[in-house]
Amino acid sequence: MAAAINRYCYISCRYLPPFFSHRFRIAYSQMETTGTIEEIRHPAVRTCLQYMQIKEGLEIHHDSDLPKQSGLGSSSAFAVGLLHSLHRMMGQNTSPMQLAQEAIHVERNLCLENVGSQDQVTAALGGLNRIDFMPDGSIKANALSLPPERVSHFENHLMLYFTGFSRFASEVVVEQLNNLSQKKKELHAMRAMVDESIAILQDPKSDLRSFGSLLHESWKLKRTLSSRISSATIDGLYDTARAHGALGGKLCGAGGGGFMLLFVEPDKQPAVEKALHDFLRVPFAFDFKGTQIIFEG
């Protein structure tokens, strides 16, 4: 199960007028001006432009609500958003799943990153989804059918904290991939928890606290997949949160840093927030729109 939240990356693209000495201007945490696509240092930008066979000069600006390498899929959201923008500039309409699959291809096959596929699907579709990756390589995404009041009740039990440091997901994932053959029991258990967690959310009579307990069990299993998933700082944050009322939680993404999601009953949240005063809490809500073109001129 995966969920999109209302923290975004904003991408603006325009064809560059032919009056400049450069043909490409890329503004993100750095500024690049180049004469060719091949000279662009940003790997996702360079690869997306090559993949789309861009012939004209472009100016691209990227701003984000979240830091890079944080476990919340910001890199995949960027790839999805940039491909969406480039397709629209070229007069091409695309489905959300097409954008997701193209972003997966760019990141995994062209940039050769050791990344999963759920972030791209989530960024493209939005919402809360059960995502199944089939043996033939196809992807099935089914939106969870929840009434608005259940969604709101669920949101009110979640707290998101930044651990204070980022990591390269690709590096963390390598050890997990190498360990997969020895971790089949744990992976099957985590897979079964997906069905159980969805059943809890979809049953209006089910106590959401059982979701928090399930999240705790899932995190204990995930920690065994690699020595690089957690750290003393992360364990300290989690143990402190649990000691002050959190029922469960998990590190988002591959692990090693980034953001931790905690399940805390609303009346316990002030105590958890006080105990975790050294960490940054990021308020959020679920987003159900997915990638959007918000202005076209």
C-alpha cells in the first residue's frame, strides 16, 4: 500500500528563445547553462531530455517542498513531473500510468538507479493505492475505497518527522537486494501485512489502533532486511516516540535516513511532539490528484 501526500515538487518548463549563448538552462539547487543535453550534469534532467528526444533549447526550474534523498519519493516525483511537462509541451497527452512507467524506465534502465517502482506510480496517480507488481512486469494499482471521514480519521493518527539527514536510496537498496534470497520468510510476512492493513482501513468498525500495531510489526521486519536501514539516531527517535505513546511507525523509503512516519492516537500526540522536540515535524494530508499541469501558457 502506498499513499501520496500534499508535499510537492514544482517544475516549470519553457522553450528558450534563440538569443542566448546557451541552449539549456537548468535551475534547481544548482544552476546549469549548457550548449547540449549531454553537458547537463543533473542525471534525471539529462536522461529525460534524451529519452524525449528534445531538439529545441529549454529552460527548466525545479522547486520542492521536501529535501532530496529523503525517502518520500521526491526523485521519482521529479521524474514523473518533468516527463509530464515535456509531453505537454510537445502536444502529447499521457495517462498517469504511462508517466509512471516512463519514469520507472528512465530511473531504473537509463539512469541505472537501484530504485523501486511504487514512488513513480504514487506520484503519477495520487491517492491511497494497493500496488501489485506482476511477474510479467506489469503494474496494477487499485485505489482504496474509503469514505472521507475514514481518511480524515486515519490522517489524524499520523505524524511525520525528518530524521535530520538524507541518504542515497540506491546505495541502501543494494544490500537489501543482496539479502533477498535469505529473507523470503520476512518478505512473505510483510506481504501478508498489506492485505491485513487494507482490511483494517476499509472496515469502518475496525479499531485503527490495530493498524498502528501492525505498522510496528512491519518496521521490526523491515529492519532485518539490511544493516543500513536503521541507525542509532533512527532507533532513538523511534524508541522515544514509542515510550511516549506511539503505537508504531516506519522509516519511509529504502531506509538509512529521511523521514519517519509514526502512528499516534491524537490525544498522545502532544506528548510525542514534546519528546521529539529536536526533530522537525512535517504536517501533511493525503493528496488524491497525482501529477498535474497547473498552468499552461
